[in-house]
Amino acid sequence: MGRVLLAAPRGYCAGVDRAVQTVEQAIDLYGAPVYVRKQIVHNAHVVKTLEARGAIFVEETEEVPEGATVVFSAHGVAPTVHSEAKERQLRTIDATCPLVTKVHTEARRFAKDDLDILLIGHEGHEEVVGTTGQAPDRIHLVDGPEDAARVEVRDPTKVAYLSQTTLSVDETETTVDALRERFPHLQGPPSADICYATQNRQVAVKEIAAQVGVVIVVGSRNSSNSVRLVEVALDAGAPAAYLVDRADDLDLAWLEGVTDVGVTSGASVPEDLVAGVVELLAEHGFGDVEEVTSAEEHLLFALPPELRRELRARERAAAAAAAAQT
């Protein structure tokens, strides 16, 4: 019987859990439809599930009817998006991950200090767009070590760097090293921008990569942290690694000649999708499942303050109504 090494931690991080709960609570509070700007998290299954509950996903706030409720995704938005929503009199709920909000705060602080900001990230990614919007006149995108040689700044002694939270830890360190060679006075954030969940999932997949014949990463193709897990697995010694949205996407030819399979999932993937992959593997001779744990995660994020205020108000109203009946 073949063996499955199941990486832990995997799947939902605190920011994703908070974002999904935000949409669910908003629908419960205000009724459907609730609009969501961009995908709340980068997972096709999660988006479809929320659509079934009454969420409507749009690309821009201009698609949201005036006066409606809109949730901003976990990836964060530029200040101009908040302004546009206010002009349209939208009820806004900001589900930006607190770790992304931390990067936004750092960007504004560096800009206030009149520094050029080198943002390490992937062009077009929603998080990069939102972070760039915090200080568009000061931020320069650096998409990998090669870009470090090309980026131009006003004063090489007044430069800082930030990074997209879902990148490969190793690649980001390589890019920072290349930037430091060019800019010895380069300043950085007070603590690393790569989020704890991204780091933990990359460490976990490194633990199993060299022990298996193939690594299966469950996650959507537009999920940066899921794509990075495939790259990290290959760099860590996995002979092969593949990204699948769900069990149906798994090609059984990948299992030929393999005795051990590694399985993990990106930070926006619900556990039932992982369970489906494990079940399919069991049906094809990989029934011995061993969980390999490299870290424990206990972090939880509170719901956005807009929702917490509304929930408290409703609880007080319900308590008052109950008291009036007694």
C-alpha cells in the first residue's frame, strides 16, 4: 500500500477564515445580495460556495448599485477604492487581511519619510495593486532578483523595501540580497512582510518534498501562495509537483511508479477539498496517511469593526426586546 504524507499546517489561514466569515455574516445581517469586489480569496470553490449563498462578485465598485453593501477582499484595496465607494454611498466592509494592512501602514510611513519604496511582488496581483495605491508616487515594483538590477530611485541612500505577503520566502530573501548590493542603505519593515501562514506552509512542504515521488498542492491557479508551494516543493527535492483545484483535476498518470505522495494546500483552500484528494488517493492504493506537522497555528483575527458594531447593536436590540416581553 502506498503512503500519503499530509503536510501540516495547510489550508485556511486566519486572514482567509476571517474574510470568508465576513461575507457569510454580511449576508446573514443584510440579506442577499451582498457584493464583493474581486474574489474574496483566490479559490474557485470558495467563490462558488459564497455565490450560492447570495454573494455577487464584481471587478470594480462601479458595478455595485448605489447604496448596496460591498465587501473588499482579503488582498486589500487602494485608498481610491474607498473614495469611489463613498461617492456611490455604498455600505463598505473591509475584509483586508490584517497582515496586508500592516504592509499598507508601512508603505504610508516610508512615503511620509520621503523614501522610495521597492515593493517585491508580482505585477497585477491584487495585493500589489492595493499596496501600490497607498503611495503610488513612491512605490516601484520589483518582480524578482532580475528587476533589482533595473529599478531606478531618486536617492540611493533613501530607499526601503516591502513585499507581497504570499511570496516564496527564499525568493524574497534572494531579491532583498540583490537590492542590498545596489542600495547598502536599504531600509526594511520592522518585521517580515511574508505572512506567517505562507512561511509555515512552505516549511511544511519542504519537510515532505524529498521523501515522496510527487507532491500534490490543492489550490487555484490564481492563488499566489498555492503556486509558490509547487515551486518550493520542486526546489526542496520533489521529483514532481502539481497544482490541482480539487480531486477531479488529479491525473492518475502522475502516480505511476510512485510509492509515496505528498499532499498540502494553499492558505485559501477549505479542508474538504484536501479530504477529497486524500480519498481519491486511497481509492488508488495510497491508503496509509501520515500527517507531518512542522508548526502549530493558533492565530485568530476578529471580524472587521463594521460588522462587529452591527452585530453588537443587533444583540442589544434582541436583548432589549426579550426584556420587554418579560
